[in-house]
Amino acid sequence: MDRLWKTDGDFCMLLARVVLGGVLLFHAVTLIAAVKPGAGALLSLLGAVGELFGSFGLLAGFLARVFAGALLLMVSAGLARFGNAPPGRGLGFYLLAAAILWIVIVHGAGPYSVDSWLTRHVGVKRV
């Protein structure tokens, strides 16, 4: 369990986590606003709400590895359906988000996060 909280002290992790969390938060809110009644609306809404909570987890740095892993699965689903994307939607967003999420999974949330606070106050040693 302590492996979930251990984090590097690298300031770049804070920057990457907060920027991607903000972008995914905006993306989740636009997805929730775009849900229309019909077939698949419930699944679309559940996915968007999951992305919303995942982005809050990234922004706060709480269980960042778990939320980054869940968001990586969602981004992978976006990559899988990329062939059906409308013109003008690039592959770059999905690849960049996947790369940053993978870095968060490997290195943790960084300083100034709930995970870092738990590391200091619960007695989990830093990596």
C-alpha cells in the first residue's frame, strides 16, 4: 500500500500532473455537457464522470498512481477509436496524455501533493 503514496521530490512532476489534470478536467466537463439522451448515454456519462474524478485526483495528487492508471485506460480507449474520429481531431492529444500519465504512474505525484503529505506524516519513506 505504501508504494501508492511514495513519490519523487521532482518539481516537474507537480507541473505535469497539474497541467494534465486541468486539461482532463476541462475535457470531462465538456463531455458531460455534450451527453445527449439515447443509446449509450449512460456509459458516456459514466466515462465522463470517471474522467472528472480522475482529474480531481491528479490535481490534488491523491492516489495519483491509481487515478493515472484509470485515466490511462480511458485515454487508450480514445486511441483505439481514433480511426472513427472526425476530421481535425489529432492523435497528438492522446499520445501526450498517455505519456504524461505513464510518467505519473512511474514517478508518483511529486511534491505538494496529498501523496507527498501522506509520505511525510504517515511514515512512508520517499523513493
